[in-house]
Amino acid sequence: MGCSQKKAPVEPPAKYKWYGHEVTASAYNSVFWQTDSINPSVAAWGDTLKPGMKSIAVSRDLIKMGLTHNTMVKIDTFPDTFYVKDKMHYRWRNRIDIYMGKDVKKAREWGRKKLIICYAVSIDSINTTNEEN
């Protein structure tokens, strides 16, 4: 009967690389006068927004940085993970809008703040080089 040495557990390779970025954050609601859509609950990529969803809209310059549809985002004042589901008007730069359902009062109370977000970009396992070593 043979004995084998106990091996240290192997961690699976990371699926995402997380990046931090400072943005201006405001809040928005799915109400007619805040959107340019026929249905204010339908976001720019076609997702249906429902109150309670952890969703954000991003300015289009952030999309070019990797904050594309369904990107995971951590916002420094919230414990939850949010997902990019909507795009903001072309005039905005370096901004996110946090979705707050139909609660306009809550969105107004949130106001506008500068804060740090962290967002996940998928790592392509085929083209990845060992950058850290």
C-alpha cells in the first residue's frame, strides 16, 4: 500500500481582471421624462429594468474602457455588485447612473458624487500572458 504526498490545492485561473476608476455618479429612474425610450423600462441594450435590480448606465467613453453590456461593477458605497445594463446620452463623460427603480425621491436624495468603481474585464485565457511573473 502506497502513500502519496498531500498536495496544496491549486487555485483555478482568474476569469476577470479588476480595474479601479474614479467617476461622477448620479441616479436615474425608469420614468418617461428621464428617458428617450418609448418604454422607460427598456435599457439601451434591450434589457428590461425592474425596480430592485442592481443596474447602472455608463457614459459612452467608459464603454470604450471596457465597461460594456453586463460588466460587473463594484461601487465603493454599496455592498452589492452592479451590472452595466444601459448607456447614457453622448454628452456625458466619465459618468455612471445608478438605477433606482421608480423612486424619484431616492434618486434625488442620492444626488451626484465622485466615487471609485471597480469593474471586471474578462481575461481571454487563450491570449493571456503571465503578466505578474
